[in-house]
Amino acid sequence: MQVDPWMWIAFIAFILSMLALDLFVLHREAHEVSFAEAGIWSAVWISLGLAFGALIWAWQGPQTAGEYYAGYLIEKSLSVDNVFVFALIFTYFAVPKAYQHRVLFWGVLGALVFRAIFIVAGAALLHEFHWMIYVFGGFLVLTGIKMWRSRDTHMDPGANPVLRAMRQVVRITPDYVGQRMAFREDGRWFATPLLAVLVVIETSDIIFAVDSIPAIFAVTDEPFIVFTSNAFAILGLRALYFLLAGMMDRFTYLKVGLAAVLVFVGAKMLLTDIWKVPIWLSLLVIAALIGGSILISLRREAAEAPEVPGVVPEPSPRESIDR
């Protein structure tokens, strides 16, 4: 796949312009993101991601477009797991809702930079050493099994080693100072808890990237496709958080589905020299695993919902006629 330098420049310029619009126009003043606002921006980012896939289709054909959509779906699905972590971090640090968007903005910007570094490194390794595909595949299978076995455990943000090291060398104020992450007073610099939150979010995302980047290389080895699918999925992560943060307990089996996706793409990499799984089949399996885990979760919640005393369900039209 031949990608001219101007295409990279144009895409990165588009991403930066959208981020600038978000930070300096739409969210210049701190405010709590409403469910409706989150829903609108989730729809905008998903539409942009799907539309870019259509451009890939027109430019490179259905095979490459399918690889893009598979990579987008994998990253988007694994990003939902990030929402669990973000909610836990914000709760642990008692971050005011009005400041959460600003932290996620810088977290997403940092995530894009680190993903680009990981993608370049991963592509170089796979290009130079074909056997690395087996390393990536085995790592994903083991990661999926570990995720399934530890699906009921929760991380402790306070145990983050980077945060511990930061607390040893940086003075952190006990209270928030608006949206500021650091300030200078009497010639001394102080960090606010908001900077500590950003550090934990950024290091957590790096850990997630170690899983998601090899997973996308399981469906395509084109760096441009890997980066663009990652970028569109991550850019919608902030809106997705505000949309799903209050509903995460409903997705009981989502981690099981995510674990199965990692095992599937890992096995796909391990079998790459024996059988190349068609891209349409990869898309179908990934969508079925994620969609199935969400559907089962919602059905279980509906089955376990407590009945409200004194509320009698209305009879169906058929029952009314029989009476």
C-alpha cells in the first residue's frame, strides 16, 4: 500500500484541528458533559470513523477497507474497557465532573503519540523479523486468558508505580485548583491532583496499547491503516466515557467478550502461515463476540431486575380481548 507523505500530513492536520476545535471552542470553559452532548459527539466520531473507511474502500478496495473496519472495531471494543478504568480513576481521585473532560482530552492526545510510537516499532519488528508475529500472537492469547480469569478484579489507582515515583519528587496540592494541572507560587512549582490523574490515565492507556496494537496487526500490517483506525477509535473515547460511565455495571460479560477477541486475534496470528483468516470472517467473529457479550449482559440484567412492589403489569391487548 503506497501512502504519500502528504496523506500522513493531511490526516494528522485533520486530527489536530479537530482537537483544537474541541479544546479551544467547544470546551474552553469547564462544564459537566451531559448525556445528550456525549451522545451527539459519539455519533459524530463514529460517523467520521465509518466515513473514513468508505474513503479507504474507494481508494484501495474492499479488502483494505475491511482491514480498516476490523482494526477500528477491535480498538473501539477494547476502548470500552478503558471506560471502566477511567471511571475508577475519577472516583478514586474524586475528580469534579466539570474537570473530567480536560483530563481526558490531554490523555487522548498523549495516547495518540504513544500509539504512533508503538505502531512504528511494531511495524518495524514485523518487517524485519517474521517470527515476531508468533510472539505477538502468543502474547495476545495469554493476555486474553488473563483478562478472562481476572475479570472480576479491579485496579488500585493509588498503587500505580509512576504515581508513587511522582509523589516522591513533585509537590502535589491536596485540593483542585480549577482546571490547572500545575502552578507557580512564591517561586516554587506545585502540581494539582489533576496532573496526578492524568499521569495514572496515561500510564494505564500505555498498558492498554500493549494489548490493542498487536491485536490490530493481526488484521493488517499497513501502518497507515493501523494508525488511522486507532486514531478514530481513540478520538471518540472521551464522548464514549461520558455516554457509558453511568452504565458500566450493566455490561457484566463484556470483559469475557473482550478476552475472547484477544484470544481469537492471537490465534489468527499464530495460524497466519497455515491459514489466512479472511477479513470478512474476522469482522464477523469480532462483531459477534462483542455484540453477543453485550446482549447477554443486558438480558441477564433484565432477568435479575427486582420487581417493584405494588406495580401490576398492564395486560396485553390479547388478554384484554379474552377478558
